[in-house]
Amino acid sequence: MDFERYTERAKAAVQSAQTSALASGHPQLLPEHLFKALFTDRDRLALNLIRAAGGNPELAHASASPPPPSAAP
């Protein structure tokens, strides 16, 4: 993957996910970290997309939390 080809929003999401992973003791970036970053962006794009599709964004957010650091691969 060429990180430079990402949009600014995508770069910010990946950087936020990586920061979150490291801050919570995970040495590896997991999909759950990226999911969490997408849910906490300032525009709430992920929440709005899920809601527009008829889903429950609160349920989706609650069900996708990173595993404890010791359980990370």
C-alpha cells in the first residue's frame, strides 16, 4: 500500500488508529483500532453512513472494541 495515495481523511484515520493502539498497549494496529478511529472522527461519517443504511451505529460501535493487549496477536 502506498500511504501517500490515501486521502487526507484516510491518513488521519490510520494515524489516529495507530496512536490509539499504541496508547492502549497494542504493538500492532488491528482492524478494531481503525474502526474506533472512524467512529470518533470529527464529522461522524461512519455513524451517519450506518444510520443512513438503516443500521444502529451505537450497537456497531459497542460491538467493535479492541481486545486487551495480552490477547492481541
